[in-house]
Amino acid sequence: ARRYEVLVRGAAADDPLRNDALYWLARARWIEGDVNAARQALREGVRTGGGRTPHLDLLDEIEIEAGAVRT
């Protein structure tokens, strides 16, 4: 996750690689269990990516899992 954070911080706002790094940062944060940080990265990716992005797909997956009933 730290490497992706460095990539995000070092890239220009309109750099497509920044948007990719945001996606992978979110996935890494989600795996680590930091769901709020994952959501934040994904929302930033949606704002800068435009259209239906993989960021929205992963955000949907996170929200579905968060709302799942556990027994």
C-alpha cells in the first residue's frame, strides 16, 4: 500500500497511472482491513476517472461485503 501511496502523491492529477495507483491502493487497503481508506481512494479515482470505472466496481463489492449478514 505504501508504494501505491507514493505513486499517487507523485503523479499529476490528470495522469492515468495515478488513477490506476488509486485503484490498487484501495485494493491493498481493503485487504489490510482499512475499509474507510479503501473507500476514500476509490472515490478519488471515481472523481478523476470519469465514467464507469473499475473503482466503482470495487466500491460496490466493498459495500456489498460490508452489508452482508454474517452468521
